[in-house]
Amino acid sequence: MATYKTALAISLSMAFSHSALAQSSSQNDQLAEEIRQLQALKKELEQRTREFEQRIAALEQQVGESQVESDSETQSERADQSASQVAKSPPVAAPSDPVPPVDGMQSPANWGTYEPGKGFVLARTDYGEVDFSVFSYARYLNQELFDDTYTDSFGRTRTLDIRNDIQMQKLTLNFKGWLFDPKLRYLFYTWTANTSQGDLSQVVVAGNLGYQFNEHFNLYAGIGGLPSTRSTNYTFPNWLKNDHRTIADEFFRGSYTTGIWASGKIVDGLEYRAMLGNNLSQLGVNAAQLDDGLNTVSAALWWMPTTGEYGPGNGLGDYEFHDELATLVGINFTHSREDAQGQSDTEGFENSQLRLSDGTLIFSEDPFLTGGNVRRATYQMAAISGGLKYQGWSLEAEAYLRRLDNFRTIGTIPVSSLTDHGFQLQGSTMLIPSELQAYAGYSKIYGDYGNPYDFSVGLNWFPMALKEFRLSVGGLYLNDSPVGYSSVPFSVGANGWAFTTDVIVAF
């Protein structure tokens, strides 16, 4: 009996054990099946992901290859859409074809890009373009080696205001582009010199409008530089010295005024600009101070015989490193009937006053110490310039001839006319292409009341190998300077050395 019970217990235990094993095996099979299904699903998802990635890459390649064809189609569609919008909106001038892109830059359909010569393109649409650019620099100026006093040719002694300071010297904000038609151009700018805080024309908000009929004739109106010398004919800021001229250029030149002007190309390599303006320098002069004669005329003609170009703005220095000899020959002439009331303030930046070669202002009180005052005078000035650039080297020269006559006076003066002449020379070399430039300059004035001169040397370092950002250090030696104001490193009567260090942004 006991044996039977034992056998029965063993049989039941084995049965239950077999059932449990069977049940466990079934569950394992289900789990294994689920794992196989998940693995298969994973492989399928991975395969679909690879297919999606391949399709995306193929579409991107297709879009890239067809961009040129689609651009022309898109422009056509935009033109149709624009025509539809114009029909629904108030009448405006129909837009012309978009401005072509600069070589190497993005398509004009884009905006927010940077383009040399324009700055940052803030907006470019079928109805206009807005470009933004800046010229600004911080300067350390040391004039402590100047003589403290200066005596002019008439025995008058003045005390110089010697400077040793750091200034955020200048800030110019430019907005330019075209409106409604790429031929209708505009330039609006704000211009300030912090060294002139509190002076007349400390801040200038100005600009001009123009229409570019064709490459031979463009017409503008507004405030612009008289093309009296090479430096006032839109070469700025492409100079060797940062934002200041030789004293000869400063002495003879005209400045900025309001007027109308035309410019264009006569034939390949031969260009012109001519301007009719209010006076030699209107900065700091209001309309009520101007006389009733529109008799300031200035013109420039320049020829680039070898390459047909002379670098950005026909500027100085061969930063661009010409492989072929580039040459330029130019002639400038300016005539103006000037009134004492219409002369700009002596501290107005970019000012231009008529002076004797010792720095005496023609329109000052009793300039010749004879009891007579000059109220009106006729200014005539001619300049001839030439230059060459080759493989980082440059040499620039300019000669000046000025005549002042037809004086209207109160009292007597000892002269009926004045004739002065002078010249400047500037040369440079790129010590390291795109990075380091050395320059030197010299100028001299020959006049009845003195023969002043200046000499300058300096280095321009472009740490990013970009012309738009540079560090400039320079030394300037002056002998009886007849010109000067707070926005430049020299002052009237200066004798001795001045040193400058500038950090410049210009784009």
C-alpha cells in the first residue's frame, strides 16, 4: 500500500512537472516569437530609413543641379506676381531686372549677404535694395613734440593747442542701393566726428539721389564732394594714410557741398565727373549764409591707359597686387566765387577755407595788417595727377596751381591777386601680400607768404588679411603747417612730429 501511494505521488509530481515545463516552454516560444517579430520590424524600419535618406539626398542633388534653370523660371514667376500686385496696388514705377550678383557672391535672390563695395545687403527685392556699410575708427593722437607757438609771416604769434588723447574719432553709417528701378540710386548717410563735439556740423545727416541712364551718363543731386583733387573725387577711404591728406592736398582742395553732378565713361579707360555746386564747402553753412550766385563748378577727367582700371575707387596703394602695370593720369579744375559769409567754420570737419600759405584766413579780420577786409574772392585751382601700381608697389603724384583774385574789399589790401602752387608724392609697398603695407609721403607748398611742407611714414597691418579691417600707425613731420583742425592730426602753425595709432573698420 505504501509502495502504491509512493508511486502515485511520483506519478502525479511528474505529471505536474511535465505540465509546468510544457507551459514554460510555450511562454518561451511566445517570447522568442515576439523578439523575432521586433527584430524583423527593426530591420524593416532601418531599411526604410536608409531609403528615406537616399531619396532626400537624391532630391537635394536634383535641386542643386536644376538651380540655374529654376532661378530663371522663378524670376519669371515673380515678374508675373509683381505685375499682378501692381495691378491691385497704387501705381508705381515698374521694376527692371534684378541687379546681377557680384562674382563669387550669392544669387541676388538672397539677402543678408556681404558684398565688397556694398557692405551688407539688408534687403533685395523686385522693388529695391538696401545696402549697409560703415566707416569708423578709434585714434590715439600724440602732438607733444609740436612747438608750443607759431609766428606767421606778419609777426602774429599764436599758441597751439597740443593734444595727447584717445578718441572714437569718426563714425559714418551709409545706407545705399536702388528704388523701384535699379537705375534709380540713393545714398543716405549719417556722419559725425567726435573730436568736433559742440562744433558746427558735428553731425551731418545727408545724402544724394541719382539716375544711371547708361554707362556714359549718370546724373545725381544732393551733397557730394567737389572733384577738385583726386582725394575729393570718391577715392576715400582707399588712401594710404587713414582719413587725412598731405598738407598740400588739404591746402588746395575744395570740399563737400550741395549741387548736381554728372559722371560716366567716355570710352573704355577714360571717365569724367563734373559738378555744379553752392560753394567750396557747405558743411556748417546754412542756406541763409549762401550768396545768390550758383557759381561753383568743378570737373575731373581721368585716363587709365594700361589696364582700364585702377583698383577700388581709383584709390592709392596696390593692396590688390596688380600682376599687370596699372596706370592713371588725371586732371581736375575748379572755379568758385566765394563769399566771406559762406565760408565754413574753421573747426568744421572736412572744412575748406581760403588761406595764405602761412595759414592766414583770407576772410579773417584784417588779414594783411593794412586795415582792409576781404569780403569776396574768386578761387581757381587746377590739379594734375598720375600714378602706377605693380605687384604691391605704388607711386602717386599730384601737382596743384591756385589763383585767388577779383577781391571785393572793405578798406585796402596790398595785393590784387595771389598765386600758389605745390605738389605731393606718396608711395607704398606690400611687405606681406594682403597683410602688411608700408607707405611714405611728402608734400610742399610754394607761396608768397611761406613754403611749408610735410613728411609722413607709416604701416598698415591687416590682421585678418581683409582690407575692411586694419591697424595703422604713422608718424607725421610738419613744417609751418598752413592748415589744420581737430579732425586731423595736424593744426595750423604746427612744427614738429605727430604720431597716430588707428584701429579702422571700413566696409
